[in-house]
Amino acid sequence: MRALAHIMKMKELEDLNAIALAAIGLFIFALGYRFYSKFVAEKIFRLDPNYVTPAHKYKDGVDFVPTNKFILWGHHFTSVAGAAPILGPAIAVYWGWLPAVLWVVLGTVFAAGVHDFGTLVLSVRNKGQSVGTLAHRLIGQRGKVLFLFIILILVLMVNAVFAWVIANLFISFPASVVPVFIQIPLAVWIGFAVYKKNIKMLVPSLIALAIMYGAAIFSSQYEFLQIDLVRYMGGEDAAGLFGLGAISTAFFIWIIVLMVYVYIASTLPVWKLLQPRDFINSHQLIVGLGILYLGLLFTNPEITAPMTNPGTDVSWFPLLFITIACGAISGFHGLVSSGTSSKQLDKETDARFVGYLGAIGEGVLALISIIAVITLFPDREAFLATYSSFAASSGSGLGSFILGASQLASGLMIPAAVASTIVSVIVVSFAATTLDTSVRLMRYIISELGVEYKIPALEKKHVATTIAVVASAALVLIPEGPNGFGSGGFLLWPLFGTANQLLAGISLLLVSIWLRKLGRNYMITIIPMIFLMFMTLWAMVQQVFLQWAWYAAAPNMLLFVFGAIIFVFALWIIITAIQVLVSKNNTGDLGDEKIE
Amino acid sequence: MPITDNLKRLIKWYEAVLEHPHKTEIARELRAEDDLFLLMLYSEMLGIPNPAYYYTLELYPYMIEEFHDWHLRMGMEKSPLSGIRCC
């Protein structure tokens, strides 16, 4: 009501306060779910409550298990929500809060929701098969290889970017190191307690969370618990190892530590470390969202960031659409939708709740991430000083989110130092789990490519993991950022966004082809697909050929090569899309299994 | 008290969300063990000598029910054994 009263009194959009902004965003999400997803479910997908879903048809008690929609939604949401919907929006507010909010809200309603929902339904109608398998069936061997390479690039980018995120946070918030490392033995303990002793997991994982946050409180208060490598070496200006500066050395050490950790973590069985970490992370997701939204209500902060930023060095159009990938639309969700959720859907009509609302959950996280940053600064000048250029925003976006979130937490009487440690622990935990999953995924893809191209050595677990880890470490260490060697990992962020959008593009294409085959209106998926592909290609041309190429102002061969590869893949997808959609008799091999 | 009831339901839902992937993983591990066990039972048919083969014959009616899913999981499209023609 307070938000409504505020909106009624406003003369200009710039007068909007943060609660009203959140309320408007949430209201549009609600409208999207209530009306648009209903329209899509009833008129386009024509969901049938009597359809025998793969969970029933192929029920095996392991992968195919009919699951209550609320539980499945919870699982789906915790699988897709991570550090990415926080980082992207925290960078994209560089162009002002309005473009970021609009893209998050409208992207979630018209693109992400339809994408996640569509891939779920498509997979349900095709024996619960994943998007990768469906691409193979539709486009043939070419489709499979295309898909594998795009995922390979995506996970490589994820590894590099998230390793950089964690190293950066460890250097900026040294108090978060101890609680983060305490999580590892605690997770192993939970894994054993639950798996071997058959203890219920809620209580042990809550105890683990309490220990972690206890450690966070102590490490925020006592300096000796803060593992500050830069301070140990004598401060920012001191010399480190191998002739590098202190910050570069700290980056180098943290990246090596992380890579050793991730090597071990990703080769362990999932129940030993990854899954128990996920239990703790589920609590952290709730704690994080709770702190942020309640903090927002209690502090009622003013938005100090500009609505639009006229003096930017890089145009928002089209870079905004790849800077915010997760939180507006993300291809990774399609992998979850079609990989696990589709095999567990009890009724086909539940797909709307699980898929569409799962995307909205991520939009809610992205929205509060924007609000945390745009309310952090005392005034517009302070915001513009930190967000002075796109590179500066990319480097400091996440740090600003953590400080903004701790400012919101102050409304809940949590001291700022403790709050910033806890929020950075939450972000690092998400990032570390993503890193673990992503290295694991990369290992599988390398093994699969080994099978495909008959290189048996690649099929071995440790060979594939070594390649994955070394490639990721090399990628994160090469770009030089403002803090020297290894600190430029954020330069890869737009490439991560691009790879993610390409994946979403393929999934939307598959759904469109399926709808076309059924004679339904496929505009709801083809329009977001064309939009995404257009923006991605445009952004790529700008960045790869006008910015990073050897003849451009700021040449960067590494980014140029990766960008060029992604650009070729994007073109490939578009050509394939046109081919498949234009040809009259090509209905692909996508099915629509009859009701039995 | 409706509030306590709602809270209890919420905690129950949350616990179920947490347990969901865990149950899958446990079931997967158990199935992997079962698959290995089945392979040992069939070892004689696959040419690996098995001294307990005579006794495992008693399990035949139970094994045959699971045989089709097993050979599919093992990456064999059709039944590898001429004695069992499930597909």
C-alpha cells in the first residue's frame, strides 16, 4: 500500500523509490504468470491434464519419478538460481537502472518464462529427452556437435568467470575465506551423516549453516581470522612472487587453490560434497532473498543511481542483452528443464508452475540485485564515480552488490561488516557450486567428444578433468585487468552471456519448430529467439570486430578468438533456423506423443 | 492453530525439496549396485565362469522381469541373450 501511495504521488519516473520499484517488478511478474503463462499453456502448448508424462510412462524410481509440483518447483528453482543473476544485473546498472529493470522484468515474462516453460513441455512431449538429444534428432549429427561445442564454450566461460568472481571476493572480503572453507568439511560430514547413517538432512544442514555464519561473525570481528593475502605480502603496492605485484600474486594463488579444490570436488561422487553443499546453499538462497527483500522493506532506501546514464563509454544497445543473461533469459535453464525436471513432472499442466514460475524466481533475484546496487551510493555522483566506465563496472559490480546488500541488511539490525561477510559467503558458495557443476559438465563433454572423435584417452576421468581445469585456469589468468595479472576475468563476462544466449536461442528454435509442426502459433518463441540472436550478433560484431580485433583500438587476441568462434556458431544457428523453418516438408523428428 | 499448521506444512515442503535430489542419488547408487549384481548373476551366460550359477537359476523368474531395463541401461538396444527374448 505504501508503494502504491508513493506511485500515486510521483510526478516523474525518476522519483520512484526502491520499494515501489520492487513492487512494480513483482506485480508485472505476477501478471505475467497469471495471464501470459496461462495463455501460452492453454492456447499455444494446449497442456493436457490427462497426458501420460514420461515420469509415469518410464517410471524407474531414479530419473523418472512423478513429483509433486511444489517440490519440483523448489528443486528446479534452487538448481537454476546462482551467482549469475546477481553478477549480470550488478554490472548492467552501469547504463542506469531503467534499462536493466526493463530487460529483467520483460525478459523474464516474455523470454525466460516461455523458454523454460517451452523446453520443459517439449521435453515432456518427447520422452523426457534433453535439448541436446532433441537438437541431434532435429538437425542431425551437425546439431549434436554444434550443441556440444556451445555448451563446452559456455562451461569454459563459467569456470573462468566464476573462478575470477571467487578470487576477487576473497581479496576484497578476506573475512569470507574462513566461513567458505569451513563449508567444505561440514558438507562432507553432512554427506556421510545422511548417506551412511540415514539421518534427516534438514537439521545437520541447518547446524552447518549456523556454524558457517558463526564463523562469518567471528572473522568479521577478528583480523587474524581474515585470510588477506595482499596484507600478508605487505599491502597493495608491495611486490609478490615471480616479480608480480601483491594483488596479482594473490589472484594467482587463489586461482590455483580454487582449481585444485575444483579438481578434487568434481571428481568425487555427488553425494559426498556437491549435494550436501546444495542443501546448505538452499538455506543460503532463502536467507539471502529474505535479508534483501525484508531489508528493503525496513530501510526503504532512496534510489540514488541515475535512471539512465547518458555519459557511457559503451552503448547499452545491444550490450545490455548479453550482460544480463541469467535473470532475463538463460540457456542453462533449458538444460535443467529438459534434463531433470521434465522426467519428474507429475501432470503436464504442472509445467506452467514449474517452468514459468522457476524463471520468475530467478527474475525476482535479479531484480533485488539491481535494487541493492542502485540504493547503495549516497548520491548520483558517487555512483558515477564507481561506475565510471563499462570495464570499471564489470570489475566492481559484484563488490557493489555486496555492499548494497549489507546496507539493506542493516534494516534488520545486522552490522554492516557481518552482513557484507555473510553476503559474500552466499555469493562465493553459489559460485563455488556452479564451478564444481560446470567443471563436472565440462569433463563429461570432453569425454563425449573423446568418444565422438575416437580418442580413448579423453574418456578417462582424470585426463578429462585435467584438461578442463588447466584450460579454465589458463583462460582466467590470461586477461589482464586493472589490478594486474589474473584480475581481468570479468572481461569474459560478455562472452559468457553470449554463449548462454546462444544456447537459449537453440532451445527456442527447437520449441518453435515443434510448434510449427503441430500447426500452432510459434510467434511466442520465434520472436524472443530472433530478438536474442539479433542482439547477440550485433553485440558480437561490435565487440569482436570493432573492439578486440588486431586492427581495433584495444586489440585482445584471446577475446577475439573466442568471440569469433562464438560468432560463427551464432551464424550457424541462424542459418540452420532459417533452413528448418523455411523448408516446407521438414518437420524434423520432433514428436508429439499421443495420449495413451 | 492455523499459523502453526501452515508453518509445519512449509517446513515439510522445504524438507521434501531438500530430500528430492538426495533420494534420486541414493536410488541411482542402489541401482548401480543392482546392475553389477545382475551382471554377476548372468556371468555364466556371458561366458564368465560362475560357481554359483546353478543356485542363481532359482532367481531366474525375478531376474527376467528386470532383464529388459537392465540391458537397455547397459547400452544394449536388443537382448544380448538368445535365451531371453524380451524385445
